[in-house]
Amino acid sequence: MGIFEAIVVYTGAWWLIFLPTLSAGQTSQKEAGDIVAGSEGGAPVKIGWRSKLLIPTIGAAVVTFLLWLALHMHWLDFMIPMK
């Protein structure tokens, strides 16, 4: 896997992990009982960006490394038809 492919895999994995983590662990203003005037009741009270960005960054690095390792060690060669 070249550098371009690694960047593509990392970027794809980052977004696939980031999007589900956006809603994980959120408490809405309605649930907290503290609705700010003029805002939607379903808006989050606190977002916690540090963990929302750290989890996908580490996760995408692990996914990219595991795919590189599988390709480097030829663990996926059984999927290639022999001629």
C-alpha cells in the first residue's frame, strides 16, 4: 500500500468512525431541563469535542495500520485467484 492509498484508507476510516461518535453520549437540553431560549430542545448541552476528535483519529490509525499489516504480511492473498 502506497502513501496515497494509506491516506485514502485513513480518511475513509476517520469519517466512518467520526460520524457515529457525534451522537454518542449526548444529553439534550430537554433531557437536562435547561432549554436556552430560542434554541431547539434537542440541541446538546455540551458537545465534548476532545473525545469526539480523539476517538476517530486513533481508531482510523489502528484500522489503517491493520490493513497495511494484512497486505504486507500477505494475509489476504487467498482472495486473489491463481492463474
